[in-house]
Amino acid sequence: MPQDEAVIGCTGKVLIGTRGSAGPGEVLVRVRGGSETFLAWSEDPLAVGATVLVIESRGCREVGVIEWVDPLDALGENTAGAG
């Protein structure tokens, strides 16, 4: 089963919530200059709208994801009132 290495490290949004070990959800991932949907597996359930980071490709348009908060977003909040 070929893996899609290009998707690892990309971020996306949960379209259909994941259920942890009970089953996958679906995510929309920004990859290759566009957006593509993948079945998404996660250790913990993730709600619709959550931002995720792809941590593995499982082949056949399936990925492993974790919830993701961009650390650079916090920098923008801290500097918004500066200057």
C-alpha cells in the first residue's frame, strides 16, 4: 500500500469528527497547492472544526492526525498590543 509522504506535516480541518479507537473521521488537508480530503485516525476523538496536523500516512488516502495549535498564533496575540 503506497504511502503519501507529501501529506505528512500538513495541517487541516476536521470535517467529520474522529472517534479515537472507535473509528476514523474525515479531514480536509492543505497539500500540493490545494486541498484534499482523507480518512483520519486519531488516538483521541476530535470534533468537527478542530485544526489537525498530519503525523503519518496510512496509504489509500488515510492519515493519522493530532490536534494542532500553531505556536506562531500565540506570538501574534502577544505582539498585537505592542508598539
